[in-house]
Amino acid sequence: MDDSDYLRLLTRQAEQANDFLSNARKWERERWVCQRLLTALNLRHRLEEFSTGNEPPDVLFHDASFEVFFVLDKGRRLNDEWKEELQRRRSALSLSQLLRREPRPRRIPASELQARLGPTLRKKAHNYLERGLDLGELDLLAYISLKREMLDLNSSFPPPSEYLRQGWRSLSLVGPNYARVLFAHRDAPEFLRRNLGRTVLFDVGISL
């Protein structure tokens, strides 16, 4: 494969990323996050086993009612980021024009990563309770997509006390190369309860 072939491949990948991040494919993105969690937990699944919820929940899988949300760097927007990257790749005449120096991500402890969930969970809890929704019927799933920080996998997760008090049935997170069930109550799906408190590592990391 020469440079021009590789440039076309990179451009096609950026086009696919932009399509995947479109509003029309919102549910597919949410289902993909659920699939990443299930794969990490070594749970076999088929596409026909997923269905849409009433928003909330976003994705239904057997007895799980997943409400999916994304955790990004402050001020970062995936749609804008990939639109800009697509233009960069389309206008590049050589691979060298795509090179740019990126700062090394800062390692953050699990406690700091877990705290990043707070703003979204507080907002969701407030809004859903105002709408009369039962938080105890929802399985929260956070997708971690950070460019400037990365989880220190040697650090320990603290008890998720604040999020427990909010009343969700379960709370899990998926990162580029790891997944963890932070808590799961006795009425949560069995596959979440079985993996409670265990950080699972992926062989190959995938992120948006």
C-alpha cells in the first residue's frame, strides 16, 4: 500500500466516523457502547437481542435497561472533532501533512475518573425525578472518551456513595481498553451483579 492508498483509507475511516456520529445513528452508538460492555464481561450477544427503549432507557437487552451517556474532555465535541479531521485528511497531499504532535495523556486515579461522572448523573437524576421516572429501573452506562487524561489502572475505585444515593439500579463504565461495574443492586441484571467491582481489560483498545 503506497501513501496515496493509505490516505484514501484514512479519509474513508474519517467519513465512517462522521456518519457514525450523526444524529441518525444515535441509537447505534448507544448499542455499540452496550456491546463493548457485554464483550468485556464475556457475555455472548446478537444484534437482534437489542431493542430501543423509551429514552430513558436508551437500549434494552434482556432484563437490562441501559441509559447510555458519554464522558468527554471539557469543551470537546466529537462531531466537530471528526468533521475537522475529515477535512484535514481530504486536503492532505501526503502522510507527512497529517502528522502532529499530541501531548501525552495525564494519568488520573480512579477516584478522579469516577468523579467525572458526577455532573451528568446529577443532572439526569434531577431531570428524571422531575418527570416522575423511577431511577431504580435504569442501568446507567458511561462511555469514557478522554484525550487529555487516561485511567491509572493501578489505582483503586472508591465507593460510589453519591451515585448510590441517587437511586439508580446499576452503574457501569466502559473506557477504550477497560470496563467496570461500579455498583449493581440485587434487582439489577445478574450479569452485572456477577461482575460487580471487577475491572476488566480489553486486549485491544477502541475509542471514538
